[in-house]
Amino acid sequence: MKKRRDELNGVLVIDKPRGLTSWAVVEDVRRRAEIITAGHTGTLDPLATGVLPVCVGTATKLVQWLTAEDKAYEAELELGLDTDSHDIDGTVVNRDAAGAAAIGRGEMVAALSALARTTEQVPPMHSAIKQGGVRLHEMARAGVEVDRAPRPVRFVRLELLELSPPRVRIAITCSKGTYVRSLVRDLGARLGCGATLTALQRTSSGRFHLGDAVPLEGITSPMSARARLIPSARAMGLPSLTIPAGRVRDVRDGRRLEPAFFAGVAQGTFQMVSESGEVIAICERDGTTLRYHRVLMETLALQ
């Protein structure tokens, strides 16, 4: 029996609702759009809302490139409050209302400026990172806390939007893998009064923005999903080289292409696309050398 293939290939940008895990959103999209294969490009906590790109069909093979992009957020937090998970869904472990009331704009701006220069971050215990084969959040639920190695992070923007103690609103643009809950934890520690994340909205993920996003309930059928689907080639946003139908087999087999064939493409990473506009390979040009990073065999099979 011939294996069924997805008819939809590309990226659906979902405006994730509060209260659902990212994987619950993916599963709901699969059901609503009648898709076999789907995956997201960066986890959002149940507390968070906003931009969640969901790759469907052959676009799931491109996740590693789409997840590498910077993310932007608007976060709300409460000063003078600490929880075990560093967000409002956790158990309260400390309160300091007087300390929170004493925080002024100058102190807040200075603390954010100092944190913007940090290059490492300790991930929270309530996270999906594995240590010794066990996820940290499973240890945390069992009452176990372990040392976590700092991870590299990079902040492009860390700006105070509103201060009305104990409530604070900030804007963040950061590298992938950054935990906003950990940032809020570190901000509270620097201010000396503690802080907890109360709301989070991802406003962009790489080239995808809130304006591209559709509410989950807006995906009601394969037809509605197709109407909001961003084709893989546009989603990747890489320089493109169109491959004539007669040369598709060479790409499929990973054959070396003559330098003249890709001479018009700039140095670095680019995408090969079919005459119909489907991404068929991600490649890298280094002088006259061509290296294949990923060939999408499923797409090639449909040519």
C-alpha cells in the first residue's frame, strides 16, 4: 500500500493561546488541518501566548534552520514575588512587598542594562532540558534540585516599557534557547526583591510576526490551513537557485554539480527550489565547492 503524503507543505504561524503546551497546539493543528506530519520551531510555556510557527509536511525537515533565529517577547512580571518555577503558575516561596514598592525607574533601567550584557544563563529547574537522561521539570516535581550548567545567551534588546510597582512590563529580543523566566528570576535577584513572570507574549520568531499569525480556532479545515500556509521557500527566506526538472535527480542523488551551475548564488547557505517553487535542498556554497546540508526526498519524489 502506498504511503500517504501530506498535501500541505510549509509553515502555519499560530497565535498560541494561554494554557496549552506547544505540542498540544501542534496536535490540534494536525487534527484540524488533517495533517500527518507537523512540528513547532521553539517551545512556548503554557503560560505564554503569541507566535508559534508550526511546520507541516516536508517543512518539518527545515526546523533546525527556522529555530536558529532570534525571538522577541513582551513580558509582564511582578516584583516582590518569588515562585519555585519563576512564573505565576508556580508555588510562592517568598514575598517582599516593601522591597518591590521601593524600586524606581532608574534602578530598573540599570538592572536591565546590566542583564543585557550577560552572555550566559542558568536554565530553570522547571524546564524540559534533560540531565542524566531525566527532564529537569520531572526532578523539580519530585522535589529534587540539581546544579545546571550555564548556557550561552545573547540579548539584542532589553527595554523597560512600563513600571508601576509591583507590576513591570519589558520588551525582549534574544537568541534561541533563552528562558524569559530565568531572566525575570535574575532581574529580581539583581533588584534584591525578587520577581516572577506573570504573562508572556512572543511577538516574533525569526521572520514570523504576530501579523502573520492565525488564532488556533481559525484553522478549521485543510482549506483554511492552506489559505494561511507560508510556502517553505518564503519561510526560509534564503537565496534561491531554481533547479530545472532535468537536474532534480542529480540533487536527489547528492551528485556534485559543476561550479558554473551555481555560480550565480552568493557564498554561504542557500536553498534549491523546484520549478514549482518547492524547497528541495538546503546547500552551502564555498567558492567552487557545493555542500548539501539537507535534501528533502519527499519533495523530490513528487516532482
